[in-house]
Amino acid sequence: MLKKELREILAENRATAGETWLESLTLRQEKDTLRVIFPHMYFADWFSLHRRAAFEDALRRHFTRLHEDSVPRIVYESAAPGAFAARTLPQPVSPPPGPDCRSNTMAEAEDPFADFICNDKNAFPLATARDLAADTTSTAYNPFLVCGRSGTGKSRLLQAMTCVMSRTADPARMICSSAARFCSEHLVWARRPELFWLRYDVLVLDDIQDLAGHDAWQRKLVTIIDTCPGRQKNLPGIPSGEDIPPAGEQIHRAAPRMIFACSGQPQALKALDERLRSRLESGLVVELMEPDLDVRLRYLQVICKERRLPLTREQLLFLAQRCSQFRLLQGLMLKVGAYCAVKGNNLTQSDMENIVRTGVAEKMPGCREILGEVARRLNLRPEDVLGAKRRPDLVLARQVSMYICRRKLGLSYPELGRAFGGRDHSTVIYAINKIKKLMVSNKSVHQLVTEIEMKTP
């Protein structure tokens, strides 16, 4: 019955009228899935290049006539082993919420990007990822590569982009996987890479750095990237001449998108083969920076509100100063919740110190460590920086140290004054404002502060 209806629809198209290739297909409809079985792999290759678009268009028109709400999911298989696309891809279901996403699930969230916690440091990568996922940017960044250290939210960002793209694209035409798994499992695309972009529209690969040392895998990915068609081209497989459908019936689809993530800074790409690295760098490369004290504190405040934990701002600041990654903060907050369940809601400073001492907290730099690093960079002694001398180099080191301690540790002005030899809080305010201005006007000071902040996260 289905074949008869499809045959009549195909007969209405001048390009497919009178053709008999439909008889070679075996169609099996199982609830919301339609299995299309090819007689052999060579027929599958020909079908993908020349008649797949017309076949799927005929299916859409058939189910529209039946007033069906949606077309069944199509699964292509082959009667011969090792043939075309016998695997059914999983739907891009979102995992449970992670530390940098606060929604119940990304798939259910109206905007998966809305609850990301960030400031100006990561505003550009997030805004660009949002535009690319929604396809609202006028520029096609292919590929789009997200770099960043472990725990900065790269995988979560890719998941958010996948959720947004799956709302406008067919999830069955999307691959979302780790790079190593994709290269080890999808062997057929290495032999016929031109067929890949006929089957899929979106390729999202995480942990691209894991391909280092695997030359064959890197070569496979290079061929996939090289065969990615340009933006808004006609669907491949419909050449000029008699195969062109009548006017108004040509089939178009949006440009395929490639989105990758790499653990580490962009310099980590040097471990990859030069051909793959050059192709990755030819697109847009962005870096997610580690969350600073402001972001970590806001994240802890959100968790406290969600879990109804009665921590004061000082206690949250105490925790935020001791972890630089969301994952570690999440572990600390689990332990705080356990303490509250056992000892009650009123945690003392001794309890907080015990949680940090036996938890997963990192050894974060304090005023002494930051002052020592600044003094070392400027070839000075830390005790001289803390002293009362007013030499220009000592004053600069003192002011830079106060500025970094304020940003990294979140100390109040009186606390900074006491830490730097009992100075008045007005002196601290002047020092911090002075360095803020020099960060804009003096390249040497900007470089000094940036390098020290990177070394003391």
C-alpha cells in the first residue's frame, strides 16, 4: 500500500516518473519508525547520491495527505553487511544539569543558555555559541572550536548548542559524540566521506585532543571536514540536466555545521597533526576561561537557594576562595548539605574549615602567595613591598598586589589594609583604582597583572 502511494507521488515529478528503483527497496513500518532496506551497498550509494531527497520528499507528501502529525523516523539499512548507514543514531537527550547550567534539564528549558553563569570573561564565547546554534549569525563559522581547561563548561556548552539545534533540525541527522568514539566506530565514512554530509547536517565532537597520536583517526576527520559542503547549496546528488526537478521543487537545506571542543588552551592543538590543526584553526576558535571569584560566588549562591542551605555570604566566599572549578565547588556543596542534615543548619566557622580540610578543595593562593609572586616578577623582596618605603617600584608592586588580592580573594578594603601592613582602607581604594587605570593605559602593567592572575587562579 505504501509503495503504491509513493509510486503515484513520484510519477508526478518529471525527474522520477517511470523509474523503477522504488521496487528494489524493502519498506517496513513499525509504529513510528520506517525501515528502508537496500538490496546491496552499491544501490545504497547510488540512492544516497541521486534519489534519497526525492524519496523523503515523497514520504512527507504521503503522510501530509493522511493528515499525520509527523513523518515516521526513517532508518536506512542494507541486506548486505557493512553497507550504508545501518546504525540508528541516539537522540540528543540532555544529561542531568551540571554545575554551570541551572535548569531541570536542557531539553525542557526554554533557553538552555539562559542559566549559564558567566561574566565578561566568557561573554563572547557564549554569545557566539548561542547565535551559531540558533543559526542567527550571518557568518558560517565552520568549524567552530571551543577550547578551555577542564571544568570550564565546554561539554555543557556543546550540549546546550545541540539542544537548540535539535529544535529546528532532524535529530536523526545529527551526530553528537566524543571525537575518539566517532573515529573508531564510523568507519564507513572514511571510505566514502562524500556520503557523510548527505546523511548528516550537524557534527558535534567533544575532546578533540584525544585524537593526538592516532594518525588514521585524524586523517579520517580531515576528509570529513574537507567534504563539508558550503552554505545554502543545493542538496548534492541532483546534478544539472534531466535530473533537475521542475521549477519550485528544488530541494535546499541549511549549510552543515561542525562544532568541536578541545580540552586545554588553543596551544594544545599543536599536539594534533598539522593538516587537522590547520583545518580547525581555519574556523572560529574561542576559549572558555576558568570561573573567577565573582562567578564562583554567584554559582554558590544559586546552589544555596535551590537546596535551601543557610550559608552566609562570608561562608560562601570562604568556599569560593578555595576552589577554581565548578566540579570541585559542587563536591563541596554536597558535603555542606550532608553536614547540615547531620548537625543542623547553623554551621560554624570550625565546621566550614573541617569541610574544606577533608573535602575536595584546592590549595588556593592567599595574600602572602600573591605578594610573593608579584615581588618575584619585579625582583623585589616581599618584606620590602610590605614596608613603608615609597620607592616607585615598591609602590607599584604594593598596588598590583592589592589589586590582584581584591579580584582573586574578594577581601574587603579594611581586610586588605590589615594584610598589607595595617594601611588605611582609603589607601587600598586609591591603589586599586590606580591599577585599574594603568590596566587600560600601560601595556607593561596589563601584561604583568594578566600573567600573575593566570599563574594564581
